[in-house]
Amino acid sequence: MFERSFSFAGIPLLAIAKDGRPRPTVLFYHGLHTEKETHRRELESLAQRGFLALGVDAAGHGGRRMPDLRGFVNRGPLLEQVAKLLRPSLAELPLLIDWLEGEGFGPFGLAGISFGGLLAYAVPHYEPRIRTIAAILADPSWCRPYEHLESYRSLRLLAWNGGVDQHVGAGPARDFLAHLKAEVQGQFEYQEYPESDHFMRPQDWEDGWNRTLSWFEGL
């Protein structure tokens, strides 16, 4: 298995693949206060399926962690502070995709969990070359997606949430995916695990991740 940790344009990355040849690519964004290595197991499973799995440290995290990230996040309303970290990470996406395309990689998918899942919902408005997305344990409301429905046209979007999540309620994702199915042409799938909180039951996480792997087979 090919593995490389490096930075591109100041963005810390972890690449895992069967080898270094160009191939379909899935970018993976971690949760709040974690880093790209946290989901090495998921990255490896994507690589085993033939993808380049590219773990990305979001702004303020991992290899570019802010000196007092927790203090920053607690300095104001949580979602407002989190959005200040999400926006620069989203703004970097076209640069990353340009570079990957130039190296012969693609097509592109993106998966994000929690904090990374918030980012995933906003991706269609920022980078239309990413057309297969998995948003995990996240609420789309922060990026006002109902105002940008055209961005989701022809998208393949999978979302899954815990039904008793005390950190991120499942309702907004459930409602938004239902709205997309009714109003927008694309492939939209929502799965809810009624007995799981934000830290999911192992069997539910396993099922959700297996659904995600299958979802990216459509890249």
C-alpha cells in the first residue's frame, strides 16, 4: 500500500492508495479538534477499494493546529466560530482539485464527519467538480443550503445521522435530504440510526461506513 504524508500549498495531507498512479480520489475531512490521521482506518478502506484516499487537515487542525483551538471555538457562539474555520477550508478546495487534476487524478468525491460533514454540505456551492459526497453526523443548516439548491442538481449525496445525537440533531439533515429528493434532480440518500448518539454504536458506524464505501463506487 502506498502512503505519504506531505503538505501542498500549506495544506497538510495524508494520501493512501494501492500505488501512486492516478485514480478516482476521495477527500476526507475529520471532526472538530481531531486530524486527518484520526480516520486512518476509513482512509485505508477507501484505498482498498481502489481510490486515492486523501485525508485533509482542516484549517486550524492537525499539522496546522491553532495554538489554542479550544479557546478559539469557545470564544463566541459555537457555529459562528466553527464557520470561521470551515470557510478557509472550503476556499482551498478549488486549489486542491486543480492540482490533483493536473496530476491526472479524478473523478472526485468527498466525505466529512461532524465538523467535516458541515463542510461536505457546503462543497457543491464551492467546488462543482466534486459530485459524489457523504455528509456524516452533520447539520446542513449553517450554510443555508435551501438558498443554493441549484448547486445540488445532478449531485450524488449520502447523509447519515444518529437519531439520539445530543450534539447534532438529525432533523435538519433528514428534512433537507427529503426536500432535495422532492425538488432537485440527483441521487440523494438518507440513513438514520435511531439508537446512536454522536459517538455511534459500533455496529451502526460499521453499517454507515459500508454504505459510504458503496456510495463512492458510483464515482
